[in-house]
Amino acid sequence: MDDINYLNINKTVDYSFRGLIVKLDNAKKFICNEFIHGGHLAALAAPALAISTMLLLSLPIHWEFLLITYLGTLCIYDYDYIRGLNIDYSDNLKRSRHIQKYQDMRIIILIFYGIAFFSLLIYFGNLLSIIFGIGLILAGLLYTDIFKKFTKKFVGFKNLYTSISFSFLIIFTPVFYAYQINMMFSVFFIYILLQFIVDTSYCDLKDMESDKKQDLKTLPIYFGRQKFLNFLHIINIVAFIFLLVAAIIGIIPIFSLILLPFCLYRIFYINKAKNPEINIQTLSSLVDAEYLFWPFVLFLGRIILPV
């Protein structure tokens, strides 16, 4: 009898342990999918760019501002994913399936992100930064429902709109810190804008099928794949020369030149996209991840190169 009880206990423990392993594995899969397909990876670019701007302007790094930029960007991505769920099935099946699986929960999550964003912005920001921050998030949220239709009439409107919107995150930093915008910052902003034109336009390659269905005149659709990629090469080279000359003549610190290798990184993934068999989804993830390295590289640049 004792032997039978012992075997039963062992089986119960074994089943419980297996159940725990399955639950942990499901939790790990959910976290990974949410991080990649829920907008978190892409949204991390916002605080990374904020830190990069702080390093350039020698501003103190405040966690609350980083969280504000992260949550605001996350709201925009999450809302866009929810609204474009049915359309995105043709271009991003994995993301669409993840969003649909937790669709009811996503509205609650989006509201939470929004409340957290506005609470932090109102508590820590000044009047101008509050107005500016609200304007930024509205510009992002309203694109899907209102401004997107202009891309049906004007070639490249989507590319230019998203590039400028993301670039304004850079302006948000001095506005929040009440830092007077000068020539050095203006040059850095133009460089960022040029890079965003390359990066956001490049990411439209993966949306070509759904954009065609919506009759959107994006740059990849208008130029065709090969001409479009050559156009990105030109913008990237212009950005490279622009940053190099600005550093040489002393408008921006010499340590900013440590960003130049990222132009070579863009040449790599632009050339890769010329292969029609390449996985554009994977390459687009490399584009989003680039800005995560900027703070570390600029911090290193401040140490090894003159300020």
C-alpha cells in the first residue's frame, strides 16, 4: 500500500512539474513575442535617441523622460497594430497573429500605456513640453485614421510624415529640459532626419503588398525596389558627408563622428534588400535595433575622442 501511495505521489509531482515547465515555456514565448511584435523593440529606439541627444548636449539623463518617450512611442505602435490588424496579415503574419490572439487585452494595455504617459508628462514636464508631447502622440495616433489617406494622393507622404514625426522626438529632448536650441542641435536634427528618411522608408519594403492593396503611393512602390534602394544609398551618403563636414568645421563635437560607421551598416542592409529572396522582416528588425547602440557608442566616443 505504501509503495502504491509512493508511486501516486511521484506521478502527481511529475505531472505538476511538467505542467509548470509548460506554463513557463508559454510565458517565455509570450514575453518574446510581445517584445518583438507588440512594439516594445521598436519603441526602445525613442529613449535610445533621447539618451544620444542628452550625451550630445551634455544634459543629465533623467529616467522619467526616457519612460515618457518610450510609453508615448509604444502607444503609437500599439494603436497602429490594432487598427491595421486585418491589413497586416499579408505582410506580417506573425505580428498579426500575436495581436489578434490578445486583441481584447490590447485595448486595456493601450489605455494603461496612455494613462502612464500622460501622468508622467504632466507631473514631470513643463507647460511647453506637455503641449509638445501631446502634439507628438496625437500626430502619431491620427496618422492611421486621418493622415494616411494623403499617401494615396501624394507620393512619399507616408515616408516624409513618419520621418519628420520620429525626428521631432529629438526636439522633444531640449523642450523638456528647457534647453535653448542652437546650431549644434539643429545640425544633429538634420542628420537624424536624413537617417530616418532612410530607415522608415526602408521599412516600407515589408509593407509593399498591403500598401498596394490600400493604393498608397509610398516610395518603394513609386520607384520600384531597385531604384528605391539606390535612392536610399544617395540619402545615406549625403548624411555621411553632412555629419563629417559638420564635425570637421566644429559645429558639432568630434566625438559625434563615432556615428559614421552606422552609415556603413545601412549600406549593408540596403544592399541585402536588393536580393528579392531575402527576408525583409528580419532586415527591418536590424534597422529598428540600430538606435539601441547609439547611446553606448556616443558614450564611448566622449571618452576616446575630444568633446
